[in-house]
Amino acid sequence: MATVPQLGAYPIGLLVGTRRFTLSGVDDAVQLLEQHWPNKTGIHYGRALRSCRLALLRNGPAAVAREDLIAACLEAGIPHQFQSGSDKEQLPLFAGPEDDEHPSPGAGRQ
């Protein structure tokens, strides 16, 4: 049984018109782009469709397909969210000091 490349660690939830879609694999993304996308003339739409098709054939990275799909969502004004299945907030990329007791290296140098 062949596996379908995933779009990332978490599914993407989209609201197209009045319909909700949850995309977890690039096959879901290709189907959405081909059958339900509201504006098929945008630059990012074309890139997303191409990169999703390539990822489905394993001729391109799924991470690029995900980024192109998000760009197409922004271009078309389609609300999207990442569904982690957890109520925890995402960790910050840099957990620096929150107060002035422990300033960052180089702080105060002139």
C-alpha cells in the first residue's frame, strides 16, 4: 500500500466559502485546489497546484507544497489554521529572559 505524503506535522483547516476542509495529505490539497478553489488565476494558486502535484508524485518536497498552499490561501483571502489537536500554545522560537534581572549578552555595551 502506497502512503500519501503529509503536508506537515499538523493538518491545515480551511474555510472556502461556507465549506470547511481539513487537509492532511497532498492528495487532499490537490483535490481542493482542482475542485473547490474560488479563484484559479492567481500566481500562488498555480505554484501551489504544481508543487502539490509534484509532492504527490514524490518529485518535490511536501514542505514546499505546504508553504505554497498557505501562500495561495493568503492570495485568495481564505482563512486557514493549523490544527494541532492540542490546547497548548506553540513554544516560542527563542525563550529569552522575561525580565531585566538577566539581560541578554551584549546588552548595555556601547
